[in-house]
Amino acid sequence: MAACLQQLASAWTLQLETECVDVKRSAKQDLSFPKVRQSYLTRIAAKEFDAVLLSPPCATFSRAAWANFRGPRPIRSYECPRGLQTLTPAERDRAILGNIFADFSYEVAALVADGAATFLAMEQPEDLGALASGPHEGLRPASMWQWPQLADLLSKGLRTVAFHQASFGTPYAKPTRLLLHTSLPMPDCVHEGVPRYDSKGCYTGPLPSAKGHGAMFQRSYADGPQWEWLRKRTLELILAKVGSLEQLEKEAFRMAAGGERGCTLASDSELHRQLRELWKDWLEAQDLGEPGLLDVAPGQPLHLKLLRAMLEAAGDPDRDFLRQAEEGLPVGIMDPLPRTPHVFEEQLKWNTLTSLGIKFEEDVREGLTAKMTMGEFLERYGEHTAIAALAVIVEDEELDKKRIIHDATHGVRVNHRIKCRDKLRSPGAREKKHLLREHEEEGETAFSVVGDIAKAHRRYKHAAKEHGYLACQVDAKEEVPGDPASQTVYVNRVGTFGLSCARYWWTRIAACGLRLTYHLLGPGFPLDLLLYADDLEAMGRGPRGRRGIPLSYLFLATLGYPFKWAKTRGSFRVEWLGMETEYPTYKLGLSLKRATWLVEWLRLLARTKKTEAKAFAQGLGRLGFASIVLDWERPFLGPLHAWSSAVQGKPGALTLPTMVRVLCGWLADRLESGGRLQKPEPLLEGAAPLSFFTDAKAEAGRAWIGGFLELVDGCQGPWFSLEVVDSWAPWAFAKGDPGKVIAALELLATLVGVRLWVPDGDAKKTSRVAIRGYTDNQSNESLLRINLEGEALEWLRDQTLVALRLRLGDWLVQNAAHRAEAEDALPALEAASGATFSSFDQCYERTGNGGAHYIVDDNKEIVKESRRTGCKAVLAAPPGGRGMVYRGPRNSLEQVSCASRSTAKVPQQRIEQLIAERRLADDYWTRRVSELLTTVHSLAQAMATLQQPTAAASSAPPPPTTAAATVPTLSFPAPAAPLLLPASPRPASEASSESSSSSEGTPRPPACRVCGSRAHLEVDCPQLSANGGGGDGGGGGSPSGSGPRLPPAASPGRDAAPSAPEEPQTPADYEETVIRIKSLSDMTFPQPPTNAGQARGYVNQVLVAIARVQRTPGDEVYLWAQECLTHTEAQLRQDPRFPRLTREVSAKLLKTCKSGRFGLMFQQMTEAERMSTGGMPNGRVMLRAIFKHFQLERDRIGMFFVSAMRACTTRALAPALPGLAGFGVVF
């Protein structure tokens, strides 16, 4: 912005002083600090500045975050303009920083409104109201123009206007709004007034629709009255020669048909002289003239001074090197090649191992090379010499056309020392396809003229001090026998085809000429110029475009670019670079000559079935070039390249495989039947890739499949679960146990996910689905390797074994229980609403969440119900009705609230986040609540025991207690085995008799449907694969929790002395019982993640690696490691479990994190721990540091549920345990 203002000030002969405030310029200009902001406010209030331009960062106000789920989440909305309530710490910091800059901008605007400055302009994107499409349709993003400060400033006399940036030449629309303090009139494309919206919040004005704006490419031309005058005088001079505009248009057809005889206008030397004189006089009138403006530097044909001066008048950024080109440009060895960031991209990789194969032709008579003896050569250039090898290629035997090749790579290794720092691009098939699509969209047909620039790469001089690197010899013949110094050496003075810098310098020089041609033509002659090396194609659409074709060649010839006029040709169907373009039909393909050669070669291979490896590779190279324009044939070249690579280097004749022969015949048929010309396919807007996870489970003769869709990275969205039954999948039970066909069940789950979430294609087409599968089953991989001979699936067994099995395996069984409960609630739902559901599936399909705290009406509007209502059922509204939410027991539902269709929507992303939180925490909190209730039961039994005499009869029933009577009112099942707080020792017979006698008011715990035992919950069954598998169905499965685990209790069959309980095991003894100590050395951790996207996979890999060392059934070690996601550092340090494993984890992390952010962090932790305790840092604390660095979603979910369950459980247990004032509940 400052450079643009300086340019305007220079044009208006004004002296301008600007001060830019940007933290990238200096840390002292960081406006996030209050002192810095106050200093600038003080200076503005003191009227130190005449004009103030404000452009605060709009990243947090951008509508782009609402477009899809592929980028960062929205930070603020219309309802929460200063930041949403559910932000992560990093997101909250971004929102606060955006608020600081917005407030500061409005404070500055208020000072200017009060007279602190003369001019103000504050820029921000236009507030376009509610979203009209996309996943957040109907929601309204935030905007800085929604803040109340805007109305206050407008009341003080400030103005606000809106415009499309495309109106000022940008290749995109980008609606923008300005807050102005000025009285100047606005252009027609700028619309004044505040934003207007309809009743739904959709934008209605004042800015009109951007339809028609934002073309992919738009050129910028030099403008101003001086350039308009120059274009007019130039055209008048040319029309004086040709007669009229119609005759000028006919010149394009003469050039296309007449060759050299048709290029009389473009090659008219007298007209060239008149144009150069006109341009020279115009430059001198602009004070841009210089002595010798029309001189041509010796050794090259271009008017470099004139070209540079004209580009300076146009404000071109790449023109100063043309002064150096008059003396000679560097080769790139003694002086490195420059960097041109304002024109070219940066080149970061260089290929110095292969020859560029650029050709050159020596011509001593034109002064392009110097001829000298070897002695003179060595005396002049000393050690800066290199004599390259030569090769002769016969291009056309009939015309006896030969070309000499200068090899500056092999042997002399000159090209290895040249580094081109700018990345060069050349037009080709891709650009032609884009132009053809554009022509077809606009319904126009282009006319094309192709020209050739003679010896293009030899039209610039090199610096004399580096000429020694450009030498070559035709032979080693000695003019004086016996004197090596008499050998003849040719030294190039100009660009040479074999040098890697030749393409670089010619590209810059040619680009200067093309840019100046566009400036001279202006927007009045729409023209497209494509230049590849020395081949130029000019395409003009319509009469004005065709008139611009001869003008473009005339201007380039006037500047000294030497054309081979005899090679000029053109038509509506032209050949360029071996490609043929048919503009009336918008087709692109191979030229007839190339296609004929390929057909003959392919037919020969298919007929003879024999070839040589080298000859096949050469023909395949030509076929590869053809595939650039033949989109549909390109995939079929894969087998040909594979076979060519396999036989590379083999001598003699080789037999072609059957597949290769078939493909050769098919490709020949395609080219012969009209396939050499193809119409480019239109560009389609690619949809965001879908990511979903599916799995299958087979246990005890039953099978389930399930999965969920990942709408937001790391968050679970819509899901499905389904039990596979014999009625519709008999193949799953054909072998008895469905576990034998688990691979087929997994593929079935994938197919269901595709059918549910992949959108259907057009009615007349089939949907195309590309699936990248990650599997924990090796059979799928083996099938692909053996039968399909394709690439193997990536095997992520370590990453998915725990994550998918626990989240989709055992969860399927839990969901079946919820399904049964919902089936029982259907009659009450139907009776209360008058709606009819044939099954729970229909109710689930209508509600979308299977009994959660949400409601869906027939318009799919979702309304969040408060968690405090304890809602146990959800009912979808019948068509035309209103959505109703119910709560209470199954048989007596009480209506809580109604929601009409006018209810405001909850953001879809927030809903998905809440669903994800509930799903992720189901398994975890089922176990935690089970453990808590078990503790309450044990506490009640212990208190009852303390109230009885010690010698109570074993048959006497325990007296009822308040706790025992009130606990069953909770809606959770009571576990059978006490934990964490054992009662006083009693004989085994007494314990067994008491446990078998239960009051009628106390519900018995449900039996595990996997093994039938009541000693554990279903999710803790040792028969489940996720819990280790292979356990007995009757016990052994201890409830899983996140608190400290006790050693397993003795089995009922063991003899134990009731009066002498076993001594508790130490943590070390318990670790030896649970951990496979010998496996600790084999435990490996991956390298730490570098971004949040890699963090999820890193968590799974680390947890699985730690869980592998457990040798007993269960998941104690895995849950112990998982506590890094949910516990604080203090809790992790105080946990005495698994001390040796903790030290091993610490050692592995120190080994894998030797550098980077975590290496420095762990080094500091190690030094601090050694100073305080003399030992190593806690391994789980180190893991927590890595996890917390990326702010994992599971960490936030865990913390949320800890606080929520602590509050809810305390309220639920307070009335149930009135006499336990001295006890507390610990999570």
C-alpha cells in the first residue's frame, strides 16, 4: 500500500511521507501491547498525521471458516461477535487478538471523526449476511461491521461504501466495505450505504451480485492519458499504411495463408523505423529519454534501451537487467544468477544429474562465436575454461538439415555450477485446454497465427569474463603438427543451447517484449500470446482480436525480435509444439504427423510381438508426450511403463507380453478412429473428501457392524450400528462362527458406510468412489497381493486395534441395550403423540440420534434440549406437526417442551461436537459410574457390618440401612462385587450367603450377555477381544476405571484363611504380575508429531505400544497410559503403579525426542528432576506434555465430563447417604 501511495505521489509531483505499522516490520510495532496502541493514539490525537489508512486483520472475521469443515473452526458468529463460548485456548487467544485490533481501529476512527486527521479509510470484507449454501446454511457469520461502533461513527458524519475488488482489475470479486472520512465523490462501481438484509438475514444490498466478476485470469495494462494517446497515435500510423481496421483484420488472414509473402506489414522496416521514432519522441516527452535510445548493442539484434525505457514508463518490475544485457549477462558460474521474486517463483530444487539437451548452432560469421587457437584460448581465460563436447543430429534427411549440440553438462560439468533461482514455467497443453474451455463458455471461436523466432536462445550476450566456459572443439586437429596449442577452439559469445542459463535469460527477455506488446495493444485488442522457447502463437477472438494479431507481430519485430517469416502460418486449425488445435470444435490433440508415426509404431509392435528394450523406451517417450493432450489414454500407459522398466538394459530382441500387445493395438485403433483430437473436459468443483471409520465385531456366535462419519477432524459425527443376523446375511454364519469371516464383515461395514454417506451421482451416471482403506486385518492385504496384484493397503493395526475395537467393538453391544430400551418405550411414545413407528429403527432414522437430547422435525431443524432435564426419549414430529421432547420413566412420559419450525437452529458443528463428546465418553463413564456405585454399596455394607455384633450368626440377614434403601433409586445397575472399600473379614460361607440373599427392593445386576456372569459388566467381560479374550465367563473381569487398581481378588475356588487376609502387594510386585518385564526393552515409540494432524496417530501408537507389555487379560496398562489425556501432573506423579514401566517410558521419550521443541522441554524437565529427587522425570508427565501441546479433543472432553459428573453425582448421592458426612466422592 505504501509503494502504491508513493507511486501516486510521484505522478502528482507530491512529497509523501508514510509510516507503516506492522509487526512483521518490527516487534516494536506490535499493536497487541497496550503501550504501543496508546502511543499511536496519542500521536493521532496530536494531529501528527494527515491521513490514516486502517486494514485490521480479518482472519477471525472471515466467512471462509464457515464454508466447509476442512479448515479451522469459526471463532465468532453474529450472535457472539466477540467470540463463541466453546473455544479452545488457542482459538480464544485468536478471538481476543482480533477484538483488540478491531477496538483499536474503531478508536482511531473516532479520533479522526473528531478532527484528528483529514482523511480516513478503514477496510474490511463486506458483511454478506446469512449463508445461502453449505453445511452451515442459514447461519450468519460475524463481521466487524456488525459492531455498534459503526453506527456511532456514521452519526458523526463518516461514510461507508462497498465495492467489488474485481471492478479495479483483480481476478476475483471479493466484496469489500470501507469506512471513510472524506467528501470526495465516489465512482459508479462504488455503492454507498450500510448493508441491508431481508427477514432471514440474507444480504440484499447495496452491493449488487458479483455474477460475471472474478475471471480466472485478468491482465493489467498501463493506463493513463499518456498511454491512451500513444495507443491512438500508434494505431493511426499503422492504419495510414494499411488503410482501415477491416484491412488490418485481413492482415491476420494474409499472415496465416501467405507465409513470408503475407507478412509484409509485420516485416516492413520503414514502418518499424517510424514506430521507433514515435515511441522515442513519446518517451522524451515523459522525461524518460536517454542518449542513444534507438541504438542496438553489437552482438545481438534487440533494441534493449528502447525496450527498457518503454517498460519503465509502464511501471514494469523486471526491466533493469536490460542495461546489463547490453554489455553481457552472467553465465552463473563466476557471478550467480539473480533472483526475480516479482516475476518468477523461487526455484528450490535443481536437477544437475541429467543433460538438458538444449541445442545450439554455431555461426562465426554473425559474430556469435569467436575462433582462436588453443594457446590464445588458455592465455586469455586462464583457469576459467571449459571445452564441451559436440554432437550432430540430423533433423531432416531430405532437406539435409543438421543441428550441432553443445553439451555443457557431461565432462565439463558447467551446468552443475549454475543455479537458476527463479522457477520458470512455459505454456503447453494445460494452458491450451484452459483457453479452449474459456472460449467455449463465452461461445467464441479464436483465429490463430503461429510464428518462429530465429535462433531465440542466441539473441543475448554473455559477460566477456565468462566466455571461457562456453568453448567447444569440432576436432583435435593440430594446425602445426606436434603443437597442441595450434588446435582450433570456438568460443561462444552469446547464449548457447546447451547452457542451463540460456532458457532463463531468453525467458526474461522474451517476457519483456510480450508485456510491452500487451501495454501497447491495451484492452481494445483482446489477444492471447503463448510463447514456448522460440515458437509463438497469437490467438485472437472476434474481429478486434484478429486485428491485434498483426499488431503484436509488428510491435515485436519493431523491437528487434527476429522472426522467420517463412514459417509463419495460421488458421482456425493450427499446429503448435506438435499439438493440433481445432478452435471451431474446441478440440486439442496430436498433429497428424505425430499420430501417424505412433500408429505405425504401435501396429508394428502388435504385429511382430518383438522389440528391443532401447527402441521400446524411445517410442514410449513419444507416446508419453502424446499423453499430455490425450487424457483418456494416459491411464493405459501404466503397464507399458512397468514392462519397459522391467526389461531396461536387457540385450537383444524381447517378446512383448500379451497385455502390452493388446494395449498397443487398442491405442493404435483409438488414434486412427479420430481419438487424436479430444475436447477438454470441463473443470468440476471437487467436493471435500469424506472420512469415515467402520469396523465389525464377532463374538459368541453373534456379529455386529458399525461406524461413524468424521465431519470435523477428531470429532465423531453421524454413526450407525447394526447386528448382522442370519435372515439377511446367511453367508456370515455359513461356517458357524461369524468370526471366521470377519474380513468380509469389515468390508460389509465399509460398503454400508459408502451407501449411507457418499452422495449419489447424477441420475444418468454412476457415483465414483475412491476408498483409501486402513485395516487391522491382514487377510484383506493378502488378497490384494495374491489375487489382484495391486498395491497393498496401509496396515495400521497398531493404530486401530485399540481405538476402533474399543470405540466400535464393545460399543456395539452397549448400543444393543439402548436399542432394546427404546423398543420398550415406543408404545408410550406413540400413545403420547399419535405418531406410529414400526420399529426403533424408524424412530432412530427420524430423530437422527437414537434417544439423545435432541429433536428433529420434518424440516430437519435440530433443537438442543437442556441436559438437566434428564431426557430419556426423543420423538420426531409427524409431517406438518411440531417436534416434542419427553422425559421420565418408560411407561409414563411427561412432555417437557415443544419446538416449532421457526426455532433458531443450533450450529451444526456444535451439535456434532456434542454428539462426539457423548459418544467418546460413553465407555469411559459407564465404567467410572459403575465403580462409584460399587464403592457406595461396599460402604453401605461396611457400615451395616459395623452396627452388628462381631459374632453375628452367618445366617442372620443384614439389617436394612438408609444407604442400602436409597441407592436403588438411582438409575444405574448395582455391581455385585465390592471394590476399593472392603468390609471387615468374614468367613467365605457368610459372604456367599449374604451375597446370595437380596432384598426385593434391591435390583439384581444384569447378567453379561457374552458369558452369562453377573460378576462384571458386559463391557468388562474378559471374553471380549478388546479385554484380552480367552477369559472364563464367570469372573476375573475387574471393573475398569481410571483410579488406582488393586490386585485381582482370589477366585472362589481357592482356599484362603478367612482370619488372615493376604498382605497387599507392593506396586513393584503388582507390576511383575501384570507387566511382561522382558518386553519393556522392545517397546518403541514413534517420532513426536510436528502438527495437530499427526498428534492423533501418535497418541494411538504410543498407547498401543504401552498396552502391548501387559501379559494378563484386561486393559489396566492401556487405561493407565490413557490417563495422560485426563489427569493432571500432580495426579500422575502421585500414582505409584508400574514404576519400572514409568521409567522405561521416560527413557524412550528422551531417546526419540533429542531435538526440537520437545527435546528442549524434556531436557529442562530432566535437569529439574535430577536437582530435586536425583531421578528421571515421570514418563506419563512427559507424555502429557506432548498431548497437551496439541490440545487434543479428548483431553477437553475428559475435563468437561469430570466436572459435570462430579456435580451431578454429588447431587444424586447427597439425599441417599445422609449419615455419611465424613466421606467424600473422589474422581
